[in-house]
Amino acid sequence: MTTSTADKRAAFRALHESGCFVMPNPWDVGTAIALQSLGFKALATTSAGMAWSKGRPDNKVGRDEVLEHLRALAAAVDAPVNADFENAFAEDPAGVAVNVSMAVETGVAGLSVEDSTGDAQNPLYDFNLAVERVAAAREAIDLSGGGVLLTGRSEGFIAGRPDLEETLRRLVAYAEAGADCLYAPGVTTDSNIAEVVAAVAPRPVNVLTSGQSVAALTALGVRRISVGGSLARTAWGEFMRAAREIADDGSFAAFARGARGGELNRLFTAHQSER
């Protein structure tokens, strides 16, 4: 029996109330099922991982394809799924609201809205507009009545504007505009992470780990840990190494490192029988 969308959303909110949890990022239905089988309590999509699976660079997949992807992952697993909803595929707040409403309808338990423009010359939305976009997402979620958790993301540290003071200013404003969780990917040092946590307290903070352990990030007050496209990069790395051994050396030795077909078949057979 599958878990209802309402129950997934309630469980996702509960995870943010105390402690710290890891929310790894699958890039398709199969990897989502595999991660759930390992006991992870929540999952998050990755725009990069999904784009690479389609042979495209990150942020080059359109809204409708992303919505289809969200719908497929949310339906495939009982764990709550958080959507990497990029910049909500709109610049103006009205467009953000429309697209967030569509995302809510896919069955996700949470979604994030970024302040990155995709323009290298002007990589972040102006402060006031960025705050209005978060407020529009909040209103759209509230109107849906679905209880989706909203994450406000400030992208300065990965968009060429690594200014901690400005990042903190934006995260505090996003919290005041209705974001339930705050996230600044690229903030990696212990001292900076601690400042983010303190600035938006008691709102929970997500950190994109740069190698710190769960225990270390928990000690800093982090509530949620994600890995972005790192699992997808790891899989691609092994795939490319194996393929290069064949192309360069005529060797198939890498196959010995692969997962066993029988193991994968058992995993997906068990998953089907449970649904």
C-alpha cells in the first residue's frame, strides 16, 4: 500500500522539527527506489542529475519536463520528495506562483525556489524582487492547502557572488517572506554554516555537504543535508572510467565492480510487489 501525499508531506515537515537528516538526490525512478531501500527518510531531486540523464547541461530542461519528472518520482516512492525547482522557471512573482502551483500538484512534499537568474553578468535577482518571488511561492503553496514545505535558496556562493553578509540578508528576508527552510549552496566552512544557522534560527537550514560528516554538520545546528548532483557525478565517473578502459585498453575488468543484475532485479521486484 502506498503512502498518501498528505502523509508524506506531514512526515517531511516532522523531519525538520529536530535533529538532522540526510536527503540524498536521485536522478530517476530507479535511483529513487534504491535510495529509499537503504532507509533514507526523504529524497530530493537534482536538476543537474536529471539534466545529465537527458544529455543536457544543468538548468537546460524545461518546466514541463521537470514537472513530469517530479510527478514520476513522487509516485514511485513512499519517502517524501523535495523538488529542486530551480528558479521556478519564471522571473516575475506571478509566474513563480503559477509554476509553484503546478509543482504542488505533482505530489512533492517540498520544493525550493532559487534567486539565481542564469545570467553571468547579473547572476542574482535584485533583492526586492527575490523576496517577492519567495512570497509569491509561499502564497501559491498556502492557496493549494497541501502543506508543501518551501525552501528559500540563495545562490550567491555558486553563482559568482560569494558574499556572506548579502547571503545572510537574503536568507533572513526569505524566512520573513514565508520560507520554511533556508539553503545557501556553496557555503562550506564551519564558521559560515554556523552563521547561517544562527541568522535564520529557529528555521531549519539545509547544507549541501562538501565532505563534512553528518555528526559534524549536526553539531553546527544543521537540520537537513543534501548532496546535489554528487551521487549522479559518482555514477557517471564510474561509467566513464569503465567505458574508457574498454575504449583504451580493450579491458572489461571494471564490470567486476558493478552491481549484480540479480540484486537489482530483486530490489525492483520487491518494490513492485509492495505497491
